[in-house]
Amino acid sequence: MSDGNPDVVIVGAGFAGMYATYRFRNLGLSVKVIEQGSDVGGTWYWNRYPGARCDVPSLEYSFGFSEELEQEWDWPEVFSAQPDILRYANHIAERFDLRRDMVFNTRITAVTFDEARRLWVLETDTGETWEAPYCVMATGCLSVPNKPEIPGADTFEGLELHTGLWPKDPVDLSGKRVGIIGTGSSGVQAIPELAKEAGELYVFQRSAVYTVPANRKAMRGAVQQEFKDNYRRIRELQQANAGGVSNFRPTRSVETPPVTSIRQPRALDIKPMAPDERRKLVMERGLNQLLNFRDVYTDPEANEIANNLFREAVRHMVEDEDTAEALVPHDYGLGCKRQVLDRDYYDTFNRDNVTLVDLRSNPIEAVTPEGIQTADAHFDLDVLIYATGFDAMTGALLKANITGRDGQTLNDKWAYGPVAYLGLQARGFPNLFTVTGPGSPSVLCNMLVAIEQHVDWIGDAITHLKSSDQLMEPLEASETTWIEHVNEVAEGTMYTTPSCNSWYLGANIPGKPRIFMPYVGGYPRYKDRCDQEAASGYPGFEFS
Ligand code: NAP
């Protein structure tokens, strides 16, 4: 067992674990962070694939807990690339001396509640064990890469990569025959960059994607300064916005408004517009316009109007007719999945070295030592890239092998879907907290805003508990009514239509229960609920 056990063990040194370290220390708590990677950064540490970038504007996707940090940090682009976000993470780690409480290259193998001693015991793959009265799982929502089970997958003799586990050292793809499976956010970002380097690029697509052009502007000094001058107001605006985004528009900016993957529909409806007017808007001002409409996300008829306009635009952009047709999504609508943003995605398919393989008409039969065998052909590959996503939201928690009171495992408790209160705690797991857990706004919110709110709430709860040496866990009724509410607000949105198969619903992982996991009721409403709990002495929880 390790010397110097802390008050709180935090699992994960991504942005959640980093802020928790800072915050808990300031509350007078001792902490220890256990991290599988060799350094801080979480998502931005692991996802180093070419083209990786954030889909929330840089000045919004930043911490608000330190005014000095806000003022001293400069972002080079309106939407940041992965290396810049990782630099930001490293800067925070250094500035606040976070690494001194972090243990890297260490994977948690079991998290077990010792009832007699009222402690959480965390076992690791290095043999070291950590114990603490409080455990905070800051393990991220998209941190367990999904590699689908394809026959022969382990036989491939070339280089195999996953976008979510991209190597630190540069990968030389020049002149190589590269195959990529998956056309979600990661694939769509990677494909245009891979195409520039690879000799041949084969894109294996199962579902076509709705993707719109990302804002790709460099940051203007005046705009950055105006943000810095107004950061307190901007943080207030973030707190009042459903997606935790301020939408602050600098007066000195001549930029077109940023487009973010967090849905920000204006109070406009597409259905009442004349067909010519709609078409003109999209053809002249771009696909992004479709994201501005409110009814596209709530009214199936309006949704299909937007889907058709989108399809028409894709046919216009892609030269080869068969390729264009395969790139057009038919079986689900805009707003069902996380909005994807791209840089030159459709143009990439006009390149001579890029081939789209439509898996709907020509499915993968097997991975072979030399490449991929589909029903119609064999594709010889030097490199095979999986851009096949993640076991989202519950994956990392279930993989941690958590056992609570009375020997109950989290895997058993969540066998039919995640059961928790406010995405913060699950009954039977006292004094164990989750940051941005299922049932909280998490992935539907600006993640840094969601993280700060959760960590602050957990820090206050631990302070409250520590003063009286108590155990805390939600009442069964709190979990039940919260889950009913989470389901109720998701119903009737495009997210949960029967044709929608997204990772929000767990539908990307075979056998995973189909449950809409994030809270769609909006960040302010959610935060109010959390604040009320704390202000009224945590009535939804039981203390012992
Ligand atoms: P994803 O959205 O789940 O996409 C995975 C892709 O792999 C889909 O096209 C999927 O096809 C395909 N796939 C999965 N299993 C397959 C199989 N057996 N055979 C063929 N194709 C298969 O994963 P992601 O692209 O990594 O993105 C996940 C999330 O991470 C995003 O939604 C976003 O929240 C976040 N992200 C954000 C950014 C950003 O900030 N810009 C970038 C990357 C990721 P189907 O659709 O048919 O299942």
C-alpha cells in the first residue's frame, strides 16, 4: 500500500482531474491523481490524429476559475487544434503545480469500497494500492476506444492505429496505402489530412454523415483582447446558456459567427420559409445555415426539409455521382447524432487518391493480413486506421471494476443502463463521485463549463462530509425520479427518434442498453437543481 494516502483519490488527469486537483487542494483536501497516460490532458493527450481539433470555440473552451489564467493564455485559432489544447493543459499543470500530486502510467484495475474502514481502495496495474475516504472518477465521457469485432482483425500485418489512441511519435503515411474505418467526428477530421499525405486513401463508410464546414479562422488579437476584457460577463452568459456557451460576439469582430457542434438554434423555423428561399439560403451561405433552425430539431417534417437540402448540397459538391450518392445520409436525420464539423471533407472525395467504400452495399467480410476483404473486393493496405469511436459515457466507469456496498458492482447495477442521481453519484457507492457522469449535461454542454460545475459541487459535498465524517449516497427515489426526468426531456427530440443510432444512446456498442445517457434539459436547469440540493442540505441523498 502507498505511503501518504490522501483525502481524495481522483482517477484521470484530463481537464476534470486537473481542475479537481486545483479545487480540492484549495479546499484544504489532500489529493492523489492516478492516470493511465504518461501526462495530463485526457482526451487531448490521446486523440493526436491528424486534423484533431475542438468543435467549441477556443475562447469558450477554456477554464474560468482563474482570472490570471484567462488573461495570460493566447489561442492562435478561433477553433483550436489538438496540439494547442494540449499545450494549454500542460500550461495549467505547470502553472498550478498539479503534477506533484499525480501518478502517471498507472491504470486502475479495481475500485472497491471497504465498508468496515469506510474507505475506497484502488488497485492498480503497477501493484501499488491507494486508499481514501473519497473517490472521484474523472475518467471522461469518450475515453474508452471502441474497436469493432471484425473477423480476422488481429491478423492484419501492417500498421494498425485508432484515432483515440494515436501514437505520440509522428506517423509517416507518405505514399502508403491507408484504410480508415469510420466517418464520425474523428474520421471526418482525419480524412482530409490523411488524403494529403497518403498514396491511396480508402474510406470505409458504414453510415454517411451530416457534416458542415468548421470556422477555420486564425484568432485576431483584437477579438482575443475583447474576450479577455469581458471574461466575467462571458462566464455569466455561459452559465445561463443551455450548452454552456456564451455566444459572446466581439464588437471588433468582422468574423462570421462561429459554428459549434453544441446545438445553438436561433428562434427561426425552416418550415414556414418558401422552398426557393430555403434553397437560396443554403446554396449561397452554406450548410451551416441549417443548424440555425429551431424546428429542424423538434419537427420531423422540418427535419426532412433540412435533410433534403443537405443532400442536394452534397450532390452538388462531390463530382463522382456514385460517390456523392453514397455520401448522402438517408436513414436518419440532422440532430440525431453529435453535429460534425469539417475542413474540406466533401472536396476530399474529388481527389484522385481517395476512394469511398460504401459498406452498406459492399460490407466488410474480414480483415486479412494484407488489408480488408469486402463482399466485392480486397483492398491492400499498409495502414489500417480505426476511427470507430468510443464506449461512451459509461465505458470508463464500467471498465474500472467498481464494487460498492454489500459487494454490489457498478456493472451489475448498470446492467440495464446507467442508474445515478444527477450524474454525480450512484446509490450503493457512498462517497464515490463521477464528473460529467451519465444523467448530467456533460457531452451536450461545453465540457469545461460542465467540469467546473461538477467539481465545485463535489468539492463542496466532500467538505460537508469531511466535517462530520459521514457517508453520502443518493436515495433510491432520487435516482428513479431523476432518470424519469432525463428520459422525459429527451423524448420528442431528434436524439431519440427510432431511426437514430448514436453513441448518446449506446447504440454504437453491440449489446449496450439503448438509453439516452446525457441530460438534454439544458445546463442552467441542471445546475439549479444541483445548487438546490446543496443549499437545502442534500435532501435527495442519504447520510450515514
Ligand atoms: P463516432 O461518432 O462514434 O463514429 C464512429 C464511426 O465509426 C461511425 O462512422 C461508425 O459508423 C463507424 N463504425 C463503428 N463501428 C463500425 C464497424 N463495425 N464497421 C464500420 N464502421 C463502423 O466516433 P468518433 O468519430 O470518434 O466521435 C465520437 C465523439 O467524439 C464525437 O461525437 C464527438 O463528441 C467527439 N469528438 C469530437 C471532436 C471535435 O471536437 N471536433 C473530434 C472527434 C471526436 P455508424 O455511424 O454506422 O455506427
